[in-house]
Amino acid sequence: MEQATPPAAGVDLSPAAIDLGRVHLLPCGIRNNSAVAVSDYFKPRDNGVEVDGIRVEESFFRGRKLQGATVALPDGYRGYVLEKNGEKDTQGMDGDVSSFVSRAEFQNITYWNHDTMPSAEDPLPRCFHWLTIANAMHKPVTAEDMANMSAMQNRNS
């Protein structure tokens, strides 16, 4: 029996998106989809502390102290804020597939922790290591690479 491949969502990155510079990843959920003057209430500031080479910022949200750090996306990568498009893409498949449109771009993410100082061991900075691994795994192998590997194996034998 053949397994059906689930349909992929459509993403339109072509609209001219607003460049946000950076976005914030808060350790909570906010159930609001309307526009809010966030900068009037959420005011991060550098507290002068550096941990593992990461500058720590401090802010408060709903009375709780947050400590965060800003991480740049790796070269060649951009972040996008996507919005679900009202229309469905059926693409001739059995199930409906959602489509998304880009509303903003960013190059930096400031992630926030509730009770711990940011560090290089936090999940967000660590996830960027996988990009290096994925690039290495999917890099095309050339004839020169094969010859070098063969030569190395012959030396080790």
C-alpha cells in the first residue's frame, strides 16, 4: 500500500515586507491578534552583564522579570513573520492546504528566559548548530571529494 505524501503549505515571500530588524521570542503565549503599541510597554535594556560571550538584556512583562539575549540569524538566512492567507490552496489534492504570505522580515531574534540567565546552551542558540550540520549533509559530493576520501582510506589501511 502506497503512503500519501502530505501536501505542503504554500508560502508567498514576494510582497515587500517590513524590515523589523529584530523580533522577540517570549516565554509565554499571548492571545491577541490585533495591533498593539508594544514599545510603549515592553522596554528592554542592556544590564551590562555578559555570559558566555552573550550580552544580557533585561525587561519586565506583566510584572515578571525577563532576561534575554539577541542572536543574529546565520549568514544567508532571513526570518519571516507569516500570516495565514484567507484562501485555501487545494492544488488538486484531497486535503486543503493553507497558504501564507510574508508580512515582515527580521535578521535578529531576542529570546527571553523567565528565571535563568541566557547562555550558549539555551535551545535557540543551539538550534543554529543544526543549520551547519544540514548544510554539510546536503552539500553535493564532487569527484574531487570522492578522490580525497579514497586517498584517506588508502592511507589508513
